[in-house]
Amino acid sequence: EVGWLPAVVRAGTDLGELRPQVAQRLGLPRRCRFIVGCLDQYAAAISADNVSPGATSESTGTVLATISCADRMSDDLRPEVFQGPAFAVDRFYRMAFGDVSAGYLEWYRNTLPDRPDFDTLAALAQPIEPGAEGLRLDPNAPRATVEHVFRGWTPRHTPGHAVRCSLEAVAWELRRQVLWLSGGTLPEQVRSAGGGARSDLWLQIKADVLGVPVAATECPEPACLG
């Protein structure tokens, strides 16, 4: 029954005070108001100043999510792109996301006996040349062994190669998502949020693959700020 569903409103909409019985059950003041929230990725986009048509931001964490701001809905985008109202009447967000993200880096880290932190992993990848000596991450392979996930693995490859391969795979996935959102035209800049934005090496790899600057937010928790 469609009539059972609530009306769709924009994030930030004030729906009014809580019902008295609800406020009492939750232990909240009766005058507490209900403000509609939003997806954490959208909140991070707002914090990254992704608020003008054509702006683009990305968040690299459990998933890779890329968001662009527009002044209208579009009928010309790929089916992988989600669209919806943003924070203002004349603003809409377009989003693409996928599993080729920091989850692979975390998975690989957990295969190592000492489980190094992410700064240590980035340091291992720093001296590795682009291309990681032929390694390619296979997103369709089961995360069973290193040989499954990293195609072309040989005895000469090191943890640094695996990390470099993972960072590059996410960067190439980011490029694909950005092109989906933009209709094939790259933006002037991409703002970066999420855990991946704390790595200067990863930001540079993304910028090199995209061919445009990739800048991190100053706030370490942009979704909360947004």
C-alpha cells in the first residue's frame, strides 16, 4: 500500500515536535523537534563543500562513494548512478558507489602476521613504481588468498606491491565513477573525505589517475560536520 509510506522530503526538513507519548518513551523533552537526517555520504559531501552544480567529492572507506552536485535530475546517466534531492530546492545529488575500496586494504592487512597500521602500509607502497610490477586486483575473485585477489602474483612481489596495487585499483574505480556522474567530462577538482583522505600517497595516486587535483577536507570526520 503506497498510502502507508511517508512523504519524501529533503534532508534538514523540520517535521515538528515529537508526539508527547513518543517523547516520553524516549526520555526526551516534549518540545524536542524531529529534523530529517540524510545518508552519511551526503553529509560528508556537504562538509567537503560539494554544494554547487558540477562539484564532485568522494569518500573512501568501507565502500567507495562518489557524489556530484547538480541543479536538476538527468535522464542521460547510467543505471549505476543514483539521483535524488539534496539540501536545497534547486540542488540534487548524484551518487555512484562500489566495493573496490579500503575494504581490500583492510583485508590484506589482516592477512599479514603483524597487522601493521595503515600508515605503515602506505610507507611500504611509497617506493613501488606505478603498476606494481604487473599486479592487478581482481574484484570478482573470492578474498581467500593473496594469489586469488592479486592477479599476476609472483615470488618477487612484496607487501608493498600488494598495497600499491590496492591503492591504484581504488583510484581507477574512482575515475570510472566520476566519469559516470559527469557524463564523460572530468571536473576541475575532486574533494576527498573518509579514511582514505588521510593518506597523502593515496590522494596523489587518485590525482595522477584522474588527471585533476584531489584535495582532502580539513575536518577528520566530515560526515559529522556535514
